[in-house]
Amino acid sequence: MPRYDQLFQEIVHTIKEDYAGFAMGQEHHDPRPYVHTIGTAFMKKELDADLFYRQVNQYLAETDDRNLRFSRRPDADYQPFTNGFFTRRSGEVLIVSEVREEDQLRPKDEIIAINGQPLRFYTETLKKRVFYSDQNDRQIWTGFLKMADQITVRRNGQTWDLPLRHFAKTEISKTNTIIVDKGIAVLRIERIDETLEYLVEENKALLREADSMILDLRRCEEGWESSMFCLLPYVLDKSVPVCEVMEGQGLLTLYTEKNCRRRIAQLKTMTADPDLAPIAYEMIEELEAKAGLGWVLETEADWGAEEDALIQPIHPERRTVLITDLFTAGVAEELADLASRSPRCTLVGRQSSGRYQTCNLISVVFDDMFQLDYPISRRKAWAADQASGVRCDLEIEWTPQECDEDLLMIKAKAAAKAVDSF
């Protein structure tokens, strides 16, 4: 049996010494309850992979940083899975907000107990931060539900127990679309990449003719800074040099000996590919020079434009509305952050995830069973006392009614039509 107690100590050491976000949440950092649980279970010979996996994930969740991930690698005894549905917390229950594979549930079903215990049992017994937030409406219970055996469901006054099933985890296709509705160009953006650049370029005449624009970022968690460039003319209200925008996106990267060694090990796997080898060797040489330097201030990667070039706004007198939610992350949050400082923009929805505050993940494999992903960079502008996500101008609390109609889009369209000056 692997020495899980020693492995946990290695993970704690990595979080304290090599994780870029540690300084922002160190006042909440207390691994002692997990050390005690893991150590006691080990001495009693009751510590297995499942218990260890649960304890590490609960420990990491207390950071509130969803870029910190601990996963089990597929093997003969384990395959990645999903419960087939998603939830939102509302008061003392979880509301089923979306159903995929689990056909025994419907949107708006209420989960009133997990393994026979009400939600408050877990929030009072465990630390609330185990669910990534101490705010009910921002808590994420997906990972916790994957560790449970059954839930108690209430629908139309009737309750029953439902054993939780495991469904094979599959990749969810990410798409970007554009429609024009009554003069409002609506871009539903799920990934900020070259497909978005192509979509914007192909529809630039349509976008110029629209009276206003909505950028729906609710499901956008991935992308590249260079691809965000195509949206900036519709967000900025005045000409801004590229270098000024890049400076605002500055990063502090933690170049410890261990971080550089781990990144170099990852890059060496690329050297066998003739197309990737030159850049891999260049990056390895750079990392060898930076090993042990500690914090280094950097800007984001190449944006594909000259730094002194001007970003020219397109119809700055027209309003742009951005919709964000709890799951808006990464580059989409950077875009929302820039928009929050532009008079032409209005943000509608809910505070974003905050995942854009840390980035540049390193992956570490332990005993070929587990993988830890942790960020080694954080935004220069991030202060410990500020909210981790981007706040909205018009904050709208989630309610089960959103299962029936798109309330955020309705509010966004109303904001897009607003005629007040800005």
C-alpha cells in the first residue's frame, strides 16, 4: 500500500512552497485535521485510495481556487465518471439545475439529503470552504456528490431515495455562435480560441451594423489571451495601446527549484517531436536560468500584435453587455475584468469564478495513481482583500425559475437596449 501519509505531506509542502496562490489564502490554511484523519486511518490500516482522494480534495477546496485539482488517474480499478447532473444550492437544499445522463432526475428537483443527512450536517461538520465558498449560492457540491452513495429527492411534495449512478466522463463539445435579435448581436462564447476569431472576422459587417452587443460568457472556462484580442474593439471605449492592456494583465510567476524541475520534465516529453523540439529546448534553457529566482514579474504570452499598436474601438457609442456566472473562468474573466472598467460595458449575472487570478498549471503524478495540478503564476493586480471573481453591475441571484427561462439573457437584452448615456 502506498504511504499516503507521506504523500499528503508532499502535497502540503507543494502548496506552501510552490503554489502561486498560497500567500492569498494562508490565513485559512490548516492541514492538521487532514493529517490527523489520514494518519489515524493509516495506523488502523483503513486508509485506501478513495479516502485519501476525498481528504486531499477537501483540503484543496479550502483555498477557494478551482485551478487546484487533485484527480485519480484511470486504471483497472478506477475510471473517471460523472453523476450525470448538476446542482445549485438554494437555502437548505440543492436544486438540480441541469440533467445529462441521469434520467431519474428533472431540472428543479430538490436534493434535501445526502447519504441520509441534510446539507447543514455537512456544512456544520466540515468547513464550509470545502465547498469552495462560505456563500451558499457560490458553493459547488459536484465533487462531494461524487463521493456519496445516495441522495434524497423531493419533487412536487413527494420524496424518495435515489442511489447515485456513475456515468463515463466524456468531453463536452465547446462551440461559439452568433445571432442577431432585434438589432442586438448575441455571441454565445464557450471557448476563446481561433474559432472565435474566425467567427468574429466572418461576421464583422454584421457586428458593425448591430445596435448593441451581448457577450454571453456563462459557459466559457477556456481559451487564449491572443484570441481575446478580437473582442477588445467591442469592449474598449477609446484607443488603447496593446502594451497598456498587456501591462494590466501582468503575472507574478514563482520560479522555485521544484517548479522549474517539474516543468522541465514535462517539456522533455515534447522533444521527441521534431516540430515541437526547438521551442521545448528553448523553454527548458529559459527555465534552467530562472530556477530558484522566486517571484518574477512577467506579461502574458505574445498577443499576436505589436506592443505599441493601438486597439481601435468599434462604435464606442454603442453598448456592450457581458453575461457572467459562477463558472465563467480564465480568459473570459480577463475580458470581463477589462470590460468592468469600460464605460460602454455593463456586466450582468453573477460574480465569476475567480480562476483567472491564478494560471500556468504544473501537473505532478504521484505513484502513477494520482495527479495534482497547481498554478505557479498569479495576477500582479490580485490583492488578498479583494473578491477573487469579477463582480457584475447587475447582480442576479440564481433561482429555480432559470430552469424554465433564460432570465440572465432577458436582463442582458434589457440592458443592451438602455438609452442612458455612458
